[in-house]
Amino acid sequence: ARSSTESEYRALADTTSEILWLRWLLADLETSQSSPTNLYCDNRSAIQIAHNDVFHERTKHIEIDCHFIRQHLLHGELHLISIGTLDQPADLFTKPHSPGRFRTLVSKLKLVTAPPT
């Protein structure tokens, strides 16, 4: 990736693919989801690219991903939501944290520790 924005945007495209696959799986199981799937991103520039239908020299190399994400936003399958960097629960899996920060992020995911058996 040439920038953090490009990296975040490519991650949005990959996540969009995963979301669509899960939505199709649910439909095959006759448990479809009618409301848009919330997709959280902590990079405002990536969110702006997703909603902006004008391409610039700086975004031309990610144009296919732009069309892909925008198509699913327009069809109402996704709802792209800005989230603060400190509130991003996905960071739990990608960055080291202090014990207190770790517990905070785990609580945001609604994960609990199972008692030993």
C-alpha cells in the first residue's frame, strides 16, 4: 500500500467481500438480513473515498475497489460508519495493548471469559 488510507480502503474492500459472502450464506440458509451491515472504519479519508464518485490521480490505482464498495453502499447492503481510533475494537487483534486497554476492547466486542471446565 502506498499510504495508510489506501491500506484501510483495501481492508474495507476485503471486509466488504466477506460481508457479502456471509449475507449470501444467510440467504442460502433462509435467514436473510434485510438491513444494511454496519462496517466501521477509523480512517476518514477512506470513508470519503467510498462516498465520493469523483476519482483523482491519488485514488486512480484503487478505482476497482472504489466501485466495488460504492456499489454495495448504494444498494443498501452496507452502512459505512466512522469510528474513533481509540474505539476501534478490531485493533484488539492487530496491535499490542496494555492489560487495561485490552479489557476495554474485549468489552466492546461483548466477549467474556469462559470459566474453566
